[in-house]
Amino acid sequence: MTPSWINKLSNAAQLGGIETSVIDNGLGKGTRIAWINTGTGLRFKVVIDRAMDIADAFYNQHSLAWLSHAGTLPPQPFSDRGIDWIRTFGGGLLTTCGLSHVGGPESDVYGERGLHGLVSNIPAELESIIQPDPVMGKMEMSITGIIKQTQVFGPILELRRTISATLGEAKIRIHDEVLNRANTATPHMMLYHCNFGWPLADEGAEIVWQGAWQSRDGDPNNPIFREGNDFRRCPAPLDEHSGGGEEAAFIDIDADADGICHCGLRNAALGLEVALRFQKSQLPWMTNWQHWGKGEYVTGIEPGTNPPIGQAKAREQNTLIQLAPGERRTYELEIEVLEV
């Protein structure tokens, strides 16, 4: 079937593409971003200066992501102590946690580590932007950058990230390669902190995942994650989640026959679902974070190499990845918007 735009386009941007810019006002002033428009109603903002994380995301008139009060902020390279990380946590469709620590602040003989690590506060060095050219039959577009988490004497971890999309498909593809450039072995943890907010996350919306689970605190009487409670449905805002109230579950997520894990958020009232897909062999765990505070209403679906238990606990459990010098790990995450 001949596309309806044949012989009618002057500029590919009429269909979609990638547009880079710099925020010039407010708290985010000076931050490099890229808007990617798939031409399907799905458009999203890549924050180049924040590890190429994804902030705002929309499908037609509907916002998909939760955005914190601060929104997009410039990187803070020394936000790696205690819980300083949350001071510049913008939320967004994706915030990357790692590359060497995922979890709460901790200190031991191996050093001091702040909440969720360093990577989301590191700017990317852009390697390429490839625009679509539909007239020439090229519907793919991508942006690739290098994020360097480095210090003298190590550890030295490098993330090469490509975010790609196709004109006519409501889908985001993330391809990450993590490389140890140090001359010694380096601990490695990775977590994709995907944050969903109103109107996609709303009362009655279904949080989709399957697998063996336990509450983060291990309490069988956890306020949300306990047997008999419907924790896969978004509730009304909760008074008990004012301030720092929250709960989370660690999930050994099921995979299909091809080793692919499926999870997401489905809102039947909107007729929309955001589906996440990833390989169990790469990201064997998923965390479901629920924080239903008034004016701060969000759930996180977070595939990872580990639950967010931190380096120390992972080392104790013998589940901490140690990348040898020159060793590389690859991760792929797909996010698709479906009409249901």
C-alpha cells in the first residue's frame, strides 16, 4: 500500500524526527535535550545531559510519565552522598540507576556510595544523531552518546547508549553497552527506573507483571505488598504516603518461551497500555515502586540486574556482577504504547 504522504513531503519533520535544543529558563537552564517524535502520537524528551534519560513522554494528548516538582534539572556530579540523588530526581519515563551501585546509601570497606549511584548525573558525549528520510525509505532514527563514569585509579565504567525509534511505530528502543575501561575488576549494577504518572497511572489502572515476589521490607503484613491485597491496581491517593511514604516489591519476573519479560501499565479507561519488554538473561529482576502521595502520585516499574539492595547486600548474596578489564555487558529495553 502506497503511503499517503508520497510526493507530498517537503521536509521529513512533517512526519517526525529528532530535534535538539537547550533549556533556557528555570531550574533546568542550560540542560541539553532532544525531542523525538515518532509520528504516531508518541513523542518524548531525551535529556542528553542526564545520561540520555527520558523525561517527558506523551501519546497524543496523554502524558505517560511522572514528573517530579523540579522536572528536568542539570546534572549534579557530586550528588553521590547519602540521599542527595533525590534532590535532582526529575522522575520521567526513564531514570538510569548505576552503573556500580543500585539501592540506598551505604558505606563499607569498599567505599561510600550514595542512593542509586552516579550515572544519571553524568552528561553524554554525543556520538551521532541519525534522522529518518522517508522519501529514501529510511524510517529509522536514533541518537547515540557515551556516558563516562570515571575517576583516576578507577573504577572506570563507560555506558554507550542508543535510543532509537521508527516513524510510524509507537515504540522506544534502548540499547545500552556498559564497558569496564579500568585495569582492575569493577562492581556493576544497573536498574531502569521507569516512572508512570497521571493520567496513565490513575485509580483502577492495572500494573502488569507476573512472577514470584516479596515486599522490600520482607514483612508479610506490608501495607501494600501482602497476600490478599490487590497491589496490581492503582489506588486513590493515600494519606499514609504523604512525605516519604512508599512501598516496593522485588519480583523475580517471569519470562516467555523466548526469554522475554513483559510488564507495564494498562489504563482501560484511557484505552492505553505502556508495555515494557526486556531479556531475562540481561535483567533478571524487576522492582515495583508505589508512592501514592497527594500531588506526588507515581508508580515505578524497574527492570534491573539486581533488586535495589545495594552493592554490600549483593556482594553478601554473591550476586554482585564484577566486570573484568575490557569486559562488556549489553542491555536492551523496549517501551511500546498500545491502544487497548
